[in-house]
Amino acid sequence: MKALLPSFESIFSIDCVIFGFDRGELKILLIERNEEPFKDWLALPGYLVAQDESIDDAASRILHELTGLKDIFMEQFHAFGDVNRHPQGRVITVAYFAMLRLNGAKELKPLTSFAKKAFWHPVNNLPALAFDHSEIFEKALQKIKRKITYQPIAFELLPEKFTLTQLQTLYEAVLNRKLDKRNFRKKMLNYGILKELDEKQKGVSYRAAKLYKFDKRKYAKLFKNELSF
Amino acid sequence: MKALLPSFESIFSIDCVIFGFDRGELKILLIERNEEPFKDWLALPGYLVAQDESIDDAASRILHELTGLKDIFMEQFHAFGDVNRHPQGRVITVAYFAMLRLNGAKELKPLTSFAKKAFWHPVNNLPALAFDHSEIFEKALQKIKRKITYQPIAFELLPEKFTLTQLQTLYEAVLNRKLDKRNFRKKMLNYGILKELDEKQKGVSYRAAKLYKFDKRKYAKLFKNELSF
């Protein structure tokens, strides 16, 4: 067993992977860094955890300071602790993620000069990110791909009332592949989790599609116990 | 934004929640601590992460040093980072878990005097644990309760060939409640993931029950995509 305390000191950080679904496109929240190392690089919003704050509090504070976003429910998903992941020393980072419904623009405004700016970037064609942030992003993306097949997260990203096309577009954006339209609709309707509304899309120039809501009770039940006894 | 590096230094630790299933009983691996604080208390196997090792490597090393167990596949599940969780200073811990099939005894032998001994304890009637280890344990238990309903982990805990009673006992132990026998069997057989063998239990004094294996391919498929398109 190795010797005690001082030689174990490290720095803790938080990194936030915030997904947003914006009119058919899956996006990710990035900052442009203003500081070395990786000055001018794109990175996930992330910073160091202070001594006097819990990691959950730190995650909220950091996201707010770097992007202006507040009251976002984030879930912790993985700690990244490779020895050389940070060029300035041993920094272990705890990553959080969240999924947001974006209705066009949300105001993004860093409260600190640490970030030059914050903005949404499509997950497709993402450039290389600072540190191991590309790896952190990939792990989060894998997580939501799995999650969308067995937990009711899809609907957090859609407006309350949506068309089947919008629903399919969301699944296609997250899974990053085309799905067969007939098959998708049949399956989705068979799950019994959608409520057909007596309402159609408004303000579209093409033939208006039917709107759906989801039946929260049934949806939660479907996903609660796959093997329910 | 707060000032830079030194004021952010913390200590990192790893804690291991190792579940074992032993003849119908769900158990957890504990150590008796030999050091202050919490000398003589029961705790999860856990220690500090060194500067020169990744957190995954640290987890394997720590489990080995404190219990003698080697080559256990552990999965990281949560970081615990409340400000006052450790009485000696700011220590953030990353918790790992694993599930093992115990065939009676496995040799447990700490390689370090940090642990007086290591042993399996039934998860029912667990005493208070050191630090926030009771909370860490509870979070891991909730995790495997959920997991056992939608991922193929149940079978990692059973012998290769098992009876339906053994399978039910495992589910009852993890979920901590009695299940209806007829209903359980019907559902399990309906999933199509069990292969009935042309073999019965040996060496039992009561009427020998049929043995089953699980069909790994079908099992994996069942759980791979709940909403498969």
C-alpha cells in the first residue's frame, strides 16, 4: 500500500456534455477557450471544482459561468481519469450530460473571460476538441443512443405536440441513420405510448400532419420494468 | 470565475461495491478497517488514487490490495463529491461495482495492514458503514435492481446450468421481494431466452428439477434494442 495523503493530491474538474435538438438536428454545446492550453480551441464547457462546493453544485455553476445557461438538470455519467489526460498535471474530470429541447436560439453568454464564446454545434462534422473532450463527447453520445431505445428521453427533446415525422427525425438524428418510415410508425404506434390528437400541424405549406402527444403514464410503464413480474 | 490551480487540490479515492450471489443469498464485500478515522468500522474496499495510475488501474489495484481478489471486471458507476463526505479533508471518490458468482468461499486476504480483514456480508441487515459508504452501497444496489430488469446480468451470477428455482431466488434476492412462482416461470419461458436441457439436478434429496442454460444470442438480442427498428 502506498504512502498517505500529500502524494495523492490531484485537481478535479467537471465537463458538461449538453445535447440539444433543434428542428431535426442534434447539436452539442461548445465553448471557444480563451486560455492556454488549447487557447482558441473548441471544448466542452468545463472547469475546476472548488474546495467548498459539491460536484453537483460545481457542475451547475460551471455550466452557468461558461454559457449563461441556468437550471439545467444534468446527470453525472462518467469520470475520466487517465494519467496524462491534461497537459498541466493530474486532472480527473467528472462528466455530466443533459438533453435539451431547443426552440431556435437560446441566449448563450459566458459570464467569464475563460470562454470567448459559447454556441451550439451540430454533432455531425464535429472538429477535434481540446484535451480528451472528443472521447468524452463520444461516450456521452453512445450513452444517449442506448438510452433512447429503453428510456423515455426522446420526448424531452420534442415539443409537447409533435408529428410522427418529427419523432422519427429525432431518432434518426440520435442514432445517426435512416429508419424505414412504415416500420418506424408501425412499431411506435404498437407500443401504445402515443396519443393521437384531434389536431393538425399549423402554418405549414404542405399537407398538414396529425399531431401526437405521448401518454406519460404508459410510456413510463413500458420502460419501467422490461422484465416485470 | 474562481482563481486558478492550487486552491482546487483534492484527494481522489476509489470505492468498490462488489456483489456476490452465494447459494440464494446476495452478499457484499466489506473490509474491517485498521486505521483512523473509522478504525474497526466496516467499509467498502476503498483507498486513494496515486498520481501515476489511471482510475481504472487504481480500482483494480485497490481491490486486490484490500481483499486479495484479482482480475475482477468492475464498472464505474458514480462519483461522490459532497464537500464534507470525508472527515480528514476534501476527498472525492469514484465508485465501481461488479457482480460475482460465489461458489461457496473465495479466499479473501488483504495484502496490506490497512484492512484488518475482508469478508462477504449479506446485503440484508447490513450495519452502518464508514464515511458515506452506506449511501454508495444503496446507490449501487438501486443500480443492479434496475439493471437486472433490462440487461443480461442475472446470468453472470448463476452457475452455467441452473434450475428455474435458482433463477427466481436470484431475482428475489436482488429485488428483495417474493415473486409469484407461476407468473415468474411463465414470463421467463416466454422471453425465449432459456434453453431447456436434457438433464436434471444431481445430488439432491428432493425431486430433481430440470436444468436450464441461457441462450446467449437470444438474451443479448432481447436486451439490445428495446425499441428496435
